[in-house]
Amino acid sequence: MSGRSEVLFEGYTHDELLALPSEQVQAMILTGEPVVFRAGSATILGEFRVEGNRLRIELAQIEGGGEGVLLSIWALARRFAQLNQLTAIEWIVDAVHCAQPNLKLRRVLMRRGFVIKVLLTIGEAYHLIEPMA
């Protein structure tokens, strides 16, 4: 990974997570309910689910980090989607109205193609539907 150590997710590497049995992934990650987990030095509140042929990821809060946690989540999600023949990843990042906005996060999201959108059950959030090629 370009000279940096790999970001671990609750102590698991990307490859270890992707090798877990699907039942365990469903029970631990793809619950469709909010989960709090550690990725590198960050604590993240997120929600993950598969809807049809789309992986839906909502990131509500990221505390700490700085070692490329968001990019690691991005890479892991893409690999998961490809391995499971999913056609798209829907990204929702609830960071539009933070008390202490992270301007670097905003720049990264905008460069990646996110737009601020009003979502029915969420309100304003950064949003992107990433087709899988």
C-alpha cells in the first residue's frame, strides 16, 4: 500500500474481512443498522447494507484517523462489491452540517464526485452512486 501500513478494521486486514463467511459478514457488518467500529486510529459510526445489486454505505461520524481511513474504506468497499458482483456502491456521508466541519474531508469528497443532496430520510448529506465497471 504505497509504503504505508495497512489500515486494520477491528483488527482485520482487507483480505481477512473479505475471506469471512457471508453469514459472519451479514451478522457483523451488513446489518442495515448503525454500527460503531475502529478503522486504524479512527472510530466510525456507519451503516452498511446490500439493497438489490447495490452496496449502500452511510458514514455518520468519523472521529480521529488521518492515516487514510476513508480511502481504505473506499478500497475495501470496491473489492467487496466486485467480489459479490454488485453493480454500484451508494455512498452517503453525513458531514454537511458538522459543528466542526472537516474542510479536508469536503475537498476529498468533492474531488471524488460527491454532491450535496437532500435525501428523504437523512436530510442534507454528501452523496455519490459509484457504478462498478
